[in-house]
Amino acid sequence: MTHSRIQLPITNYQLPITNSQFPITDLHRYHKCLNGHDIIGNTQNQLPITNYQFPITDLHRYHKCLNGHDMMRVLILGGTGDAAELVARVATIPGIEAIASLAGRTREPSTLVGSVRIGGFGGATGLASYLREMHIDLLIDSTHPFATQISWNAATAATVVSIPRLMLIRPPWEKVNGDRWMEVDNTEAAAAVLKNQAQRVFLTVGRQELAVFADLKDIWFLMRMIDPPTADAVVPPGMILCDRGPFALDNERKILIHHNIDTIVSKNSGGDATYAKIIAARELGLKVVMVNRPAIPPGEQVADVDGALAWLFEKLQS
């Protein structure tokens, strides 16, 4: 679809118009529709707004112009340190209004700058409705690499409402000389690997997947997570340690030695915040059962916050 542009006299904002573009007089007619009048000044044959065939996002932008707002609104799906940094840095950029969204799985999430929404959307359909209702112009998915359901929902919703979407995905950790990794595709496979191969395990996959390891009664687990499991949760034998990263190398080394750990189970989250345990395992010659990342939806990707900001600037100037 090709676009031409008209200059609205009230603002510098450039409003894209579709092939069936309207001259400025049709914008006046659109205002009459909003006020309950049809194109000839009476209400007997009121003209539905949708007959004008404006893309809905363009109407949102046009309304923003009428109200004196030139702001581009971006929804940032968060839950990671990268997302928190991105939200803070976007808050300093003129012309962009950011809304941060958290799933609400942690009881005391990290403090974020600006507008924050906590809770689910109700699947891809609910997210698409939210994008429309809040007049979102851009969507950035900066969720955890293993939070794949929201990423797929975001891809679907952005397509439905026809807005640009970016995935901010930190690179996975790479195995280096000295690492003793056993790579698996999911936590079920990780539990199977541990049988007859481990006695004392440092389990760092989060509280929601503890039940997968509960049948391994002959293994003692040190289970680290941000929040404790619920009272009715099924957990493996061992000890629960509640803590939030980033974690220092000295701390990780002391934990492994103090608890006589022989194996670590970790998701390949990437980034620096939790990588120290991998370094400590390498130094101590410990085995690491590494859960590889699941598939993600196709689309534009960047590996860091600077890349996401560059993408935003590009969209702001287009």
C-alpha cells in the first residue's frame, strides 16, 4: 500500500493517508460525522466513520494532533533488566511516551519509571484490544527469553492492529573451553539427565517449574528463585533460597562450595545478571545442565538496549 502525506496546519505531525486519500474537505466531513452530522448537514443519513476507510492507527494519530499531542506511544513488554533500562532511557526522549507492562509473576517487581501496567492481557486478542484502546504506535517485546507465550501473542496482536514490533533479545550464553555443559531442550529433559548423574543440584529454573523435579527423591536440591513457591506447590527435596540478581562471582562460588553442589541446572537466559554461576561452575569443574531456548516468532530483533533505542529513533523520524 502506498501512502501520501498531508501537512496538518495545527502540528508538525505528518499524517499518512491511504490510496483512497481524502482532500482536506473530507477531514471536515469526518469532523461532522464525529458531531452527529452527515456530509450535507442533517442527521437522517448519518455516515459511519468507517466508510472513510482511514487506517485506525492514523485516526488515532490524527486525534492526537487535534489535541495538540505529537507523542508517539510505545508499549514495552518487560520483566527483564534490559526492559527496565530501556523504559528508563525512553523516558528521557522527547516525543515518545512509554508504557511498561509486567506479567505480575513476581510479588515485588523492580521499580520502573513512568506508566506501568501489571497483569495479563487475555491472550493475543486481549493484547490487540489493548493496543487499539491505548492508541499504541509501537510495540517492543523485551520479555524473558523463555516467556514465549507472550512473545507469540505480541507477534499476533501487532499484526492484527498493523503496528511495528521489535524483539529485544539478549544473546544466549555460549559454551567455552572448560565448561561441562549437557544441553537439553526443556526442563523435563533436564530432570531426566539428572537421574543417576547428580546428588546435590543447584536448581535455578524459577519457581514455576519445580514440580518437574519433584520425583527425584534421591537428589538434594538448592532451589533459588525470586519469590517462594505457593503453599500447595509440589517441590523436590532440599532447600529454598529466595534472592534476586545480579549475582556476584564470589557469592556464587561460596554457595556452590558451601552446599557441596555437583551439578547446576540453568536456563540459557543470557546476559550478565546470572552468568556468574556459570563462571563459578567452570572454575570448580562442575556439570551444568543447560536448558536451551524455545523457538520465538519471526520479526525484527536487536540484542541490546542501544539497538532498541536506535530502532525507536528511526520510527520517530519516519
